[in-house]
Amino acid sequence: MFIFVVAKNIYNGAMNYEPINYEALLRTHQLKATPQRIGILNAMHTHGHITIDTLYSDIKKEFSAISLATLYKNIHQMMDATLVTEVKIAQQKTLYEITKAAHAHLACDRCGSVYDIAIDATPLVAQQSPLSQHRIESAQITFTGVCQGCLTKGA
Amino acid sequence: MFIFVVAKNIYNGAMNYEPINYEALLRTHQLKATPQRIGILNAMHTHGHITIDTLYSDIKKEFSAISLATLYKNIHQMMDATLVTEVKIAQQKTLYEITKAAHAHLACDRCGSVYDIAIDATPLVAQQSPLSQHRIESAQITFTGVCQGCLTKGA
DNA sequence: CATTCTATGGATAATTTTTTTCCTTTAGAT
DNA sequence: ATCTAAAGGAAAAAAATTATCCATAGAATG
């Protein structure tokens, strides 16, 4: 038997039971639910994580007049509201994703793609914090290696 | 009894037995040992990790005419040679450090400082790789929390 | 449902960060 | 000591990010 305890109105990319209500998600985070913001969240959701360029070209299909400044402004507002997370990986362009259940990333050395890896860093944090003179609260993990696709087709 | 197996000419920031021979380190990595490069490595070493701005103002004390382009060009060459590592942390400026023994970083939520955390990610990689459809080879870990300094002086 | 107030979007420009180009100088091999 | 490919410096260009200004649109209020 599995018990899913789902906090109300927390986005979880892995649980696509029903279409995501971006309006409610925005309001929960004290942000106005504008069409542009909904579009941004939608693009992030369909891509999992997204660069500013992909987001820009994607969203222009719906809002041809949208400006990059609008994207940056909104991304930062959503980051301040912890609704969006910035993902920085060495040698890669910055990615943005809807804040979701803890997970790691794999950056493929060969093709550069970034994949989500299901992992709970809680034990790592719990283990490290007492060893450190700092108070450790969370962990962001980026793995590097070779992705499934490259393994299959490559040597 | 402790046995230290130290690969020859690998930089290890933690082992300051003797002054680091940057010339040899550069040559080992097939890079010409120019004074500017030695200065860059020296600044990285004394700071542990460094932003481009700090590096620039630091190194100008020795090479007043050095240009930012020279820094970026060299950093990239050293990164290609795996002598330097780029550290990207969300909400922070990119840091550069001499590639050293595996370690994690702690980014303080309060003051923004970044500290090194001694940790060997090998077990994490070994544990995750078989669980994944990808081949996982290494891990970069960034912890967030509150650093010792802020803990002491703050609430 | 209309009105009002405030936050948002879009245009534009300014900053900041990073990369490129071109020419002179230098490290390191011969 | 000489030679040559690589490196440094100056300058500009390109890319990424942020700020400013004003018209407009959410959403709260009556």
C-alpha cells in the first residue's frame, strides 16, 4: 500500500494525474495569474527544465510580442516566490524549472542534455550537517556521465 | 597509520606541505607557463575559489595591463585541460577553482559566502549509477544552509 | 458590473558577462 | 641565439541580464 501525502498546491512534475492549475499555483504564491506567466509555467512544465532561449522562442508562438525582459522579470519574481528554481550547471546555459520534489540532474558529457534523476538528498544532508561546522539544510546534486541515449547509439 | 597516495603533480588545495609549483602544474597539463597563468593559479589558490571580478582586481596588482579577455581565454584553456573547474551555483556569480580533490560546496543563504566541504561523492555515484538508465560518473554537490560565521553572530 | 489602484507587459536602453578579432610579444623547442 | 606557434593586450562584438518608462490589464472594492 502506498500513501501519497501531497501538500496542497505544490507542483510535482512527476504526478501528472490531472492538468496543472497554473492559475491556482500562481495565486498560492501571491502572484497574479497573467496569461504570460501561465505560458511560462506551461513551457517549463512541458520541457521539464528550459533555457531562456528555448523559453523565449517557445512562448513567442503564443505571445508574439513578449519581450525577454518580461521573461527575466517573471522568472525572478517566481524564483523569489520559490515557485521557480534556477539550475546552474558547469559548461551549460542556465536552466529554469518549476520547483518540484527534490531531484538531481544528470548532464551528459557527450550530448549536453540534462535529465532529471529521482533522488532524495535528505539522508545526505542529515549525514553531512552534524559533520560540518555549518548548518546544512539542503543539497543540489548534479551528476555527470553519459545519458541513456548516447549509451545506446554510441560506443 | 596513514598512507597518502598522491598522484604526481596533481594539485591538492588541502595539502600545503610546500609551495605549489604552478609552472610544473601547467606544463603537466600541456600549457605554457606564462607569468599571467601562474598569477591566475596563485589567485585561485589563495582564494580557494574566485569570481572573475575578484580575480581581475587581484591580478591587476601584479599585471596592471592584463585584460579580462586574457583571463577568460586562459580560464577556458585551463578548463579544457581539466586544470581549472568552473563552479556554478544558483543565484551566485560563477566561481573558478583549481581542480582539486573531490569536495562539495556550501552556499550560505545569509551572507552568500561559499565554503568547501570535504566529502567523497564516490559512494553516491556508485549507489546511483546502477539505479539509473544512464552511466553516472561523477557528482557535483552544492549544499545550502547557514555558514558557521552567520550562525555565530546571527540568531 | 463599473471603477479604481497597483502591478504587469512591452519597448527600449543600459549593464554586465563573455567571446572574438587582430596584431604584437614571448615561451620553449631547436 | 633563433625561430615559430602560442599567448597577451587592445578593442570591439556578442550574449546575457537588468533597469526605466509608460500604457494596460488584473483583481479588489463598492
